[in-house]
Amino acid sequence: MSLWVDKYRPRTLDELHYHDQLSARLRSLAASGDFPHILFYGPSGAGKKTRIMCTLRELYGPGVEKLRIDQRVFVTPSNRKLDVNVVQSNYHIELTPSDVGMYDRVVIQDILKEIAQTQQVDLNAKQRFKVVIINEADALTRDAQAALRRTMEKYMNNMRLILCAGSTSKIIAPIRSRCLLVRVAAPTDDEMSKVLHHVAKKERFHLPDPASDAIISSSSGNLRKALLVFEAMKMQRPDLSGDLDVAKPDWETYCGKVADAILSEQSAQKLLEIRGKLYELLSHCIPPTVVMKTISERLVEKVDDEVKKQIVHWTAYYELRMRVGSKKIFHLEAFVAKIMMVYKNYTLMGMMDDIDMF
Amino acid sequence: MSTSIQSSQSYMTTSSLLLDALAPRPPDQNSPTVLVDKDINSTMEIDAEFEMLEQEDRMTKSSRTGFEVSKRFSGAGTMSLNQFGQTHEDQDEGERPTGTNMAISVDSPPPGDAFDEEPEGWEEEASMEEMERAKRSLAMQKPVSSVNTGVNPKSSSSSSRSMSSGKHHSVGRPAMSVASTSTSEFQPLDDGIFGPSLQGLRAETASGSVISFKRRSKPAVKSVAGESGHSSDISHLLGQPLHHLLAEVQELKSRERALKMQKQYDDEARLNVATPVAGSSCTSMWVDKYRPKRFSDLLGDDRIHREVLSWLKEWDRCVFRRANTVRKRRMDEENAYNDPLDRPKDRVLLLSGPPGLGKTTLAHIIARQAGYKTLEINASDDRSASTVNTRIKNAIEAGTGLASEGRPTCVIIDEIDGAGGGGDHSFVKGLIKLIQDVPARRKTNTPAKPLRRPIICICNDLYANTLRPLRPFARVVRFRQAQSQLLVKRLRDVCAQEKLEADLRVLTMLVEMTTGDVRSCLNTLQFIKSKSSVVTPEAIKTSSVGLKDSGTTLQTVWNNLFIPIAAKTRRKQIGIDDGKYVNRLVDDIFSCGDYDKLVQGLFEHYPKLKPLDASLANLGKLHSWIGYYDALSGRVNERMEFELAGYIPYSLVPWYSHMAAPANNTKATEWPKADYESYQTRVVNEEIVTSLKKTMPGILRSLFPTTTLLTELIPLLMRIITPPLRPVNAIIVKADEKATLNRLVELMIPLGLSFWQEKGENGQPMMRLEPPIDVFIHYEGKRADDIAASRFAVRQLIAQAVRLRCLIEPIHGPSADKGYFSFWPDDRWRLN
């Protein structure tokens, strides 16, 4: 018994609720005996990981569900020891670069080489190869991605890679060209409500439509989040009726506060106050890019159409700077100050910068 | 050059230059032969030439390209190698070949060359000319080498002869001779230089090539040898032509003259060399010359001096076993610190202050004043923990011995902030152990020898990291700049004594410029004195040597960037032009060096200042400069592109143009800490996430990477596990509440969450969630509104239920999936 996200997760390709065509294709790929490297990409909570696990099960049978966690020690070039917990089964191994930090190249190289150079010993195994899943492949550093290139080709006999990424834009072209790209789109509202009702039915209670609509609209296509919200609401208020306030992660609420602060006053003092809030978010380990994106989304909800364009433009501009630079707070604050300036110019003078000039 | 080479035969294989120089010359019968003088000349130049050859050899380093130089002199054929002399002048005298191995064997001369072609006459003028020439060429070389005034080995009776350069070297070039004689095998077959059988020396280099050259013996031996040669030849005198004998006589005479002249020249040269050395040694640095010798000479704040002295006097009871009557009563009243050895409470004195104020001088003078012998340990000494044990301990424990002239030792540790190195074996750690009387070997129970002597430490930066552990044990005395009037007065006295004209205005300016650094003032004055006898403001301004490159503190740079210099002070200060600030600020920033902290301080401070522009436009520009700085420093730090480091200061200068305002001086820039605090909190929180991940089942781990774990799972999970339960006994709860409780238990166990009872800050018992992921729903210390306050009783209820469930199914757990529990730590369900 566990969280609904896990409990009602489809285990096989047949159980998947949506993207039937994709499921059929994955099934035939698994059956073909000529399984390629695959890059799954799509928005968060669309079901990439679920599909990956289903595909693995299709390839190897229920044995892949028997997960174990291994503690591995890697030695970096600077002789530092890294302890990494690796989730693996007999048939596959999972890597998450964010667990490793900046030394992902070392880990990737070590693990891939190890897997690639050992043959499958289990004679009953359905496939000769093992699978390496790389979560958040777009968070891989460039070095690590480059380390993947040749290994992917060289050790094709013993290993297949399944990459899982938010978007393909941060994955270098050589890797993209070596993979079969599979896009997993976010479920539509109907599909989501179908899933929610399915869960409700399994849990033997009735999900009123207003509640399901509220959940779906708040989770914006992220089914995983929708299910968590659903469960939270059910726990908080078992009857799911009446005045519903949808459970929302606290940091999102807080980002909304930052957006409000930006719009309420544009001054250096306010900037100082907002900086405190930004630090608060960062110290809660919320990734700075997520912070920036969320603030920008909240802002866009609240301003006039003309300013929206500007806000989106500057968000993109400062997100790039932030990725290039190293001190996140500088760029977050620069972003906030810029938005303040744009907004102030607009409200006081009705003046807009011409963003094409930049 | 009038040369008289009758036959000079040589060849060499490597150097075309030398080949040219050594090319056989057509015999010039008419030119006068200057036997002695030329010989001096030629030997010198042969010498030079050999050096050249050897250098050549060394340079090419090819063992096979050996060379052979053979020179044959027929009759009185003198070889003058002035060509070599000229080429030699280009040679670097400092480079002396040292490692050439020569096996020199004496070669019997080829008999063919007779001496019948000896030229008849020679002219005095020519000889003098040659002499001058020799002198000049000698002047190019080291004066020492001129000792070897060659005796002309080419006597009339010589058939042919080679001059041994090896021998020559052994006289003239000490350095050379060591090298050559140590490895050479001399086989002098015949010492009779003037004998009929004259030998050429054949030398063999390490590479196996053969050099043969004419031989010459030492001048001291010469006369004897010459006479013996005469005496041995006396029976043959009659058989010799008269003109040969006459020539011989003349030769001897001129040789004497040459020797004399050479000696005279040597003396002159030695004098010339010696004079400047003596001149420089007699003047000492003014800093040393005018260093205070007594306590009353000291310049500066008397209170500081007295403070230091009184601390040292506090040791008297311990060291000299005499009561410090004057201070005793007051001390007892002040602090009732009773040391069994009557030592003061702070066993170390820490003098701190900027350089050049006389800290070291003060320490030495006061230690002497108080009757101690000083032992100074400064940055030039090895400073490690072992130094403390060896040098300092020995000095302190030596007591009053002969070496200390009956006085106890006071250790002065200069520049202690430079004693780097952390860890247990650092110098400062060792010092602290010594102060605290920690025994050297921990195992043994022998009590440590307590510290019985004072230690004075001197540092520039009191807050250096290395000093942090020492500060609590030390009495800190901060040095301040001496009153500038006093300093100016002292400087004027010095100037008067050194006969340097300087008026008060100029000296005041100098003192201001050096910010009271006496050492720097004196050095500047001495520098000016070396050029002129008047100190002018211009001279001070231009003598940038007086300005030391002192490191600028962060605070100074922050102020410089935020507060513009008032026009008045700008005019007063030296070297700052109106309106130009970039170079000045870049210098400041560069000398500060700690760009990261600097920017952090600027960044944290600027919103507190009044912006110059209400539209925030200059803030935007400022932020793009920060972005630029960040990009630069990222490149430098992460990609090691240190070429870019030079531009970093420039990326910080715009802070001045965008933020600097005179009003800013009301608010001092604070030490940046927000970023570090945030970082620390983040690290703690990351640790919490890691501990949660460790207990999470594998499938959840793979479903939720860290990012989604933080952004989605934890905030919502916290809502899931805090249902609105009533705090009632588990037996009487309603059915639906029981279902909720059960569900909660089933959720929490696999996730590894549990509640633990703890005492809160105010002593109240509270239930703490473990791992404490509830920090992630607390922003600014407040909990989100939609989560009900989880009451103690409810949490207790849940905790009991969880524990109960774990007792019932300790291994397999409520879930069928064993995998969940394979990593379940044992002590989780232990009752507390």
C-alpha cells in the first residue's frame, strides 16, 4: 500500500490510459528484438517514466519490478569519493544526474562501461542486453553527454540506453541522432479526468466533477501532481465536497507572493524584500530556474497583454544568463529588477521597450 | 693589428667562426715580432679562444663534433690571435665552462719546424701598442685572469711548440682549473721550456677529439726554468747565433717589464672594483640606522608602549621571582586570576597593526628593557608545529645559561599571520598547546612543562584565519598610526642629520601618503637623498617606490565604490585626477583580490542605498554588469581561463558610476552574510531530502527525481499525512477516522516517516517528524494556511499506531511488497 501515484500506476503497456498509439508502437518495438536507444521526452508528469517501466516489463517480464538500491562508490579525477545510490534490477539500472552533481561524467562512464562490458549471465533472460535509464537526461552536463556518444554505439550489443528528458533542446545533437525520439505529450483534461475517476472507482468513492475539474485545472497537465493533489484533498477533506481549495505546493504559493510584491511597488527597498524571499525559496532547495519560471507565470497571469510579451521575453533572457553564470541570486534579482523596470515604465508612462532591439 | 703569425695552423670542424679566425695566415716576415707582449696577448686570447671552443662544445653538446686545434709555431713564430680577442669580447664572461673533460697528454713536437725563421728586430712602439691592446682585452675579461702573464715559450731554440691552455687555465682561471685539472692527466715530459725539445700539449676532450696547443708554464717557475734552461744550454751557447741570444735577452727584459705593468694594471683594476663595494657597504639603510634603541626613543602612542611593557612586567613574578609591587594591588583587585606560577592570565601578547608602525621594534626594545634576551622567529624561518617544540621550547626552557648572557629568553614571533597551514600540525596549534601546557605525548602521564616565559606574537591582520584559535588566549594590542606631528618631527631630525633639505610641509605630505608608515617614509627619503639633497613635493610624488603596494581591505573598496571622493580631498590627495576613477578603482579592486566577497558585499548593500535614478534604469545596467562579472568569474573559476581574470576588476568599476553618491557614507557596507546563510540552510535541507530518499522505496525513488521530489512530492505528502484527526483514544475513534489512521500508517511506514517525541525549546514535549521534511512547507517560519496544525496528541496517536503496526509485522510490513522493507533500518521501530 503506498501513495496513489504508485499504487495506481499502470504496470504494463496494456494498462496505460492514454496515448494508445504510442503504447502499440512501444509494444512492437519490444517484440521486434531490435530495440533501439530511446529518448523519451515530454512535459513533467505526462507519463514518461511510467511508459519506460511498462516497456521494460514488456521486454523482460515482471522481474524488472524487483528493484534494489545499491550503494556505489565512484572516484572522481580529483580523488574525491562519491557515494551514489543506484536503483537497479537484474535487467536495468537507473541513473539520476542530479544525485551526482557535477561529477556526472565519471558516474556515467563508470556505470556504462561496467554494464557494457558484462554480458547478460541469466540464460533465461529474454534479452541479451541490459538497459540503462538516465532520468533527467537534460540535466546531464555537456561532458557527460559527450561521454555517452561513443559508448552508445560501441556497446550496442550489451546495452541499450533509455533517456528521459523534459525537452530535447538540452541534449546534444549527436545523442539525439543516435536515439529514437519518443514524445510523450501531457494528457488532455479528459484523459486526466478519466484517470482520476479510475482511481476514485478503485478506491471506492465518488469523485464529484467540480473537484476533479479543480484538480485538473490546477495541475496543468501534470498527472503525477494531479494524483498527489487528489490524494491530499481526499485526506484533508474525505467527502471532497463544498468549497474546495486545491492543495498547492507551498513554494508555488510563495512564488505568487513574490510576483505580487513585484507588481505592488517598484523600488530598491522592495527589491531588498524580494531578495529575502528569493533566498528563502533557494534555501528550500527549489531550483532557481523553476523559481524564475513560476514567478514569471504568476506575473503573466496578472498583467496586461502588452506586458506579458515583455515578461516572457525577459524571463527567457535571464534564464539563459542564469544557466551561463554561476551565482543564481544575481540573475534572479536582475530578472526581478528588470520586470520592475518594465512594469513601472508601462504603468507610469505607458512606455514599452522594443524587445526586438535586444 | 700588426700580427706576426708565421705559421699558424689550425683547423676545426664545428665552428665556421673559429675556422675563420684560425685560418692559416700567410707568414708576415716583415712585421716585427713582439715576443713577450704578443705572447701575453696571444695567450690571453688563446685562453679566450679555448673558452669559446669549450662553450661551443658545450652548446652543441654533440660529442662527435669535436674539434682539434693545433697550432704550430715555427721559429719565433708568435701567434697572435687578436681575431679571437675580438670575437671573445662578445662572449659572456660569466658563462664559464666547467664540465669539459680533458685528457691532456704532451705531444712530442713534429721536428720539421725549425727556428731559423725567427725575425730579427722588434719595435718598442709596437710592443707598447700590443701591451695596450692586451690591457684592453684584459679589461673585458676578469681582472683576475690577468695574473698569468705568459712567458713566451717560443724561445729561439724552440722548434715548434704548443701552448698548453690547460696549464694556462690552471694559473689564470681558478674555476676553470679546478674543472680541468681534476680530470686531466698531465704528463709533463719536459719542464724545460727553453729546452730544445719543446712539447706541444695534446688535450683530449671527453668526446675524444684532440686539441693540441702550445704550452706555457707559470711565471714564477719561469725565471728558474729559464735560468736552468740557460745553464743547461750553456754549453750550446756558442753554437747559437748571436742574434738569437740577443733576442733572448731582450725577451727576458721585456717580460719583466710586462710583468711589472701587468701587476700595476691588476692593482688598479682591483682598486676600481673595490671602491664601489666599499662605498655601498659603509652606508646602511636609514631604517636600521635610525631605529629606536631605547624605550624613550620609541615613537608613537605611549599608552600602547606602556601596555605592552606592563604585560611583560606581569611576568616578572614568574620569571624573575620578584614581586611587581606597583601593579600588584591593582592587579589583584582587577582579576582574581591565580596562577600557581604567577603568570599573567593571557600568556601571549598579540601585537597587531599595519606594517611600518614599529611593532617589531617595540617588541624587541621592550623585551630588552624588561631584562630579556630575545629570540625572533619570523616568516623566513621554518614554521611548523615542530618548530614550536624544538626552537621555542628549547629557547624557553634553556633558562639562564651562558648563551643567554644570564638573561631569560622572550620569544618574539613575527608575522605570525603568515604562518599558514591548517590542521593539527599547524604552527599556531602547536603554539596553543605550548601555552595551555599540553603534554607533548598524550599517552604518558608526565605533566607538561608549563610555560614560564613570555611570548610576543606580531601580526598585520588580527583577523587572519590562522590566528582565530590563538586570539582567545592572547592579550591583543592594536597598533595605531603614530601622531603625524611626532613622526614629522622625527623625520625632520633624520633629514637634518643626513643633510637632506626638507621642510615640514613636504614631510607632512609624505607621512600622509604613507599613512604613517615610518619605514616607508624613511625609505622614500633615503631614495630621494640618493638623487638629490632637497626633498621636493614633486620628488615625493614621483618616487612611487615609497608607496607600498598594500593590500586594500574589502571595506575600503566598498567605500571607494559607493562613496565618491569629495572634491576637496581629491585635490589634496596625490595622483588622483578629477573625474577619472577607473584606474584608481581598478587598482583598489585588484589589490583587494577577493572579488567574490567584494561583489557579494556590493550586491547585498546596494538596495539599501538611495538609487540615483527612480526609473530603475541604472539598476538594470548594474545588473547586466553583475551578469557580466558572473560570466567572467565563472569562466575563470570553472574553466580555468585565467586570461580573463584581468578583466574582472573592470566589471566592478561600473558600481561607482551607477551607485556612488556622497550620501552613501551614512550607511556602512556590512559584511555579506545572506548568501552564506541561505547556502547553509540549503545544505541542511538537502541533507533532509537525502535522508528521505534513503528510506523511500525504490520505485518511488525512480518515479521522483530530486527536483520533483522537492517541488511536488514533499509539499503534497505533508498534506497527505496531516489529515484532520481528532485527538482521542484509539479505541473510541469513529470508523472513518480509523480508516484514515490506518491509511496514514500504511503510507508512513514505507516512506520511512515517523514521529518522535522530543523536548521542545521551552521544555514542552513535542512530536517531531523524522526525517523533518516539514521544513519544506514552512516559508518565513510560517506554515501554509491549508495545512491543519498538527497537534501533539494527534501526532502521538499516529506514532503509536505506526509503532503498533511495526510490532505486528516487523519484517514483512503491511504491504505485500517486500522490497519496501529491505532497507528499513532496524532502529526505526524500536520503542523509545
